[in-house]
Amino acid sequence: MSLQALSPKASALKERLERFVEEKCIPAEAEYDEHISKFSGSQRWTEQAVPPIIEKLKAEAKSLGFWNMFLPHPLPDHLLTSSDDNGDTTTRVSPSFYMTNREYGVLAEVTGRSALAPEACNCNAPDTGNMEVLLKCGTKEQQRKFLKPLLRGEIRSTFLMTEPDVASSDARNLETRLTKVVGKDGSVKYILNGKKWWSTGAMDPRCKVALVVAKMDFSHPSCTPPPIDEKSKRGQQTIVIVPMPHPGLKCVRPLTVFGYDDAPHGHAEVHLENIELDEGSVVLGEGKGFEISQTRLGPGRIHHCMRAIGLAARCYELMLERTFQRKTFGKHLHQHGSVRDLISDSKSDLESARLLTLACAEEIDRLGAKNARDKIAMIKVVVPQLTARVVDRSVQVFGGAGVSQDYPLAKALVGLRTLRIADGPDAVHKQTLALIELKKAKKRMHSRI
């Protein structure tokens, strides 16, 4: 399939989605910000602080067929429809149709133009990744309790991996412990203890479930430790589900990103204190945490990158408009050669980022995420840098207004800079890419011998 071509269904959906984002979501941003600005301190993470406009947008997106567009394949029968506790209400949770990663990537760029559009379409992080984990790896009971309400958009979720006391880009460093205890009757329970931070959405009043990455601990006398691959130690990580609110899960404080608290969703430092869980809380099985995390991060990086491109494209368009509105030294800005250079460089960066990400998405569709690790690593490094450069140039053209709250440029620049750390820092992905390339080169050399 051509990088530019879309199926007729996806093309028609894209046109409708563009109108929805431009005519509904972007105009609603001011109302959203005004509502949350009325609250301060801990009040910013209460039900009252959630702007009512978001539910209006969600209802409209669902009616227009933009709901759960990220879903990669048809849902199983028991998830196709979902009803309330009395079985009286049936609601469709499936999208209009199922798309390839590349097709959805094009639509993710559209939603990235507005901070409200991904949530309005129930295609927002970290919920999409958590839903994919529960869909692929969860039991029917886990899906009933947590996936169904997430698919409906009735609750939010969080993913707890990063820790404050260790370099969490290496999952082997994680210190959060899941202690296994075996009863005399053979029953199994787990005790979860640790600290997490950058737990996006954990303080959101709508957050009702946490997926937590922990290291298995078999030190209890009742356990016999299984053999562990000491070289990788990947078999030590396990993901468990913790329902929220929970007395043992304490959101200690909100974290700001360059001063932005992103309430009412935000990011939190979380302490896990003696949380007792049963076997039904373990996702896929003990020691499967690394496998699950990689499944979660593959397509998710396409989503992140394409939304970043959409955001940068919006800033680029604002920059173009600004060059016609302002004059310096008797000329409009666009008449200055230095500004034309900024425009040319920005267009080139946007197109480069877009084509590289779509090529990666197409490779995932053809070969699977595991076999597209080189391109996934590539876009994770390159796209945030390219898009941040576009926004930085836009800020420069806007001058003082560019760093103010009157335009989305400053917050966009902050978000794109943060993306170079989220889901792993640049250095980790560069190493991954280099090792893959070296392995390919070594194989080619051996084939010539």
C-alpha cells in the first residue's frame, strides 16, 4: 500500500475527523482551560474539576464513528457489546471499522492537533496501551471488570512502571516488589510494595485501575524460587492489576512538566504499601512483564509520533499565518529571507517525520512490531526532535507571544521535549537501533565468506 493512499473508508473517516477536530475540539480548548483554572491545589484532581465539555465531545465523537479507532482487530464476541449491571443497556464499543496501524497513524495525526481530541475519541494514552494489554493478555474476568468500562470511556486508567530511585529505562533496575506467598492449602497470594512516579492519570478522579510493573520476589519461606536467566533477568518482571481507589495505593504528590500540572489527568508519584492481591490480579502470568510491555509500546509509539506530528503541523500553520500578520523593518515577516528559511526547514522536518513514521507503521502491519524494532527505535528518537524543531521555530516567529499562554506553542514545545524521555530516553533507542544495524552488517559479512 502506498504511504499516501488510504482506503475509501479510512479516507472518508479522515475527512469527517478533520472537521470534528477543527470545528469542535480546538474551539473547546479555551472552555476546557477556563474550567480547570477555577480550581487550585488538590481541588484540581476532583470530579468537579473535570471540564463538562469533554463528555460532550466524547458523546459526539461516538455518534460520528470516531470511537476506539485505535483497536487493531475485531473484538471477541463477549466484548463487542457491553451492558450495565442489570443487563438493560447495550452500547457499541467497537469502532466504525478496523484499520491497519498505518491507517490509524494518519488519523492519529489529525487527533494530535488538539489536546482534547484523543480523549474525545477514547484514543488517549495511557488508556489505549492498557486496553491493548487487557485485550491481548487479560482473562475474561479482567476484561469484564476493567476493559469493558475502558472501552465505553466510563473510566480512566494508569500504567505504573517508572520509579524515582532507579534508572527505569532498564527494567532490570526496578525495585517494586511482588512477594509471592503460598498457603498451606496451596493457595497463592501476592504482596505488592514499592514507589512509582510519572504515573500518568493516577490522580485523575476517573482513574479506576492501575497496571503495575513489579519484580517477582520469592524470598518468602513458602516459596521455591524458579530458575532465572541471570543474563537478561527479564523473567523477573510481572504486571499486576490494582483496582482504584485502593487503601494501599497512595498518590503522594502531583508532578509538573516544566511547570504544567496537566490536571485533572496529570502525573503522580505513587507509593504502594502492602497491597494484597490474588492470582486473578496477575496479567498473563508471572515473569511476563517484559513481554507485555513490549507489546504495549510498539503500536503506541506510532500513536505518540503521529500525534506529535499533528501538533507540530498545527504550530507550523500558526507560524505561516503569523508571517502575514506582522511586519518588521517595513516588511511582512514572510518577506524576510531568514523567516523563509524557517518555513522551508519546518516543512521538510514535518514531511520527514510523517513519512518515516508511516513507513514504520506499514512495516509493523507487514512484519509485526517485533520485526520492526529498528524503525520503532528510529521514530522514537527522530520524530520528537524534528517536531520540536518545528515548534521551536514557530515560537521564534511569534516572539514574546510564542512563550505565553495565549497560543499552544509553549505547551507544545514542552510536550515534545518530554517525549524524548517518555517510553525510554533517546540513548536507549539509539543503542537498540545501532545493535540491530551491526547485527545485520555482521550477517551480510558472514554471507560473503
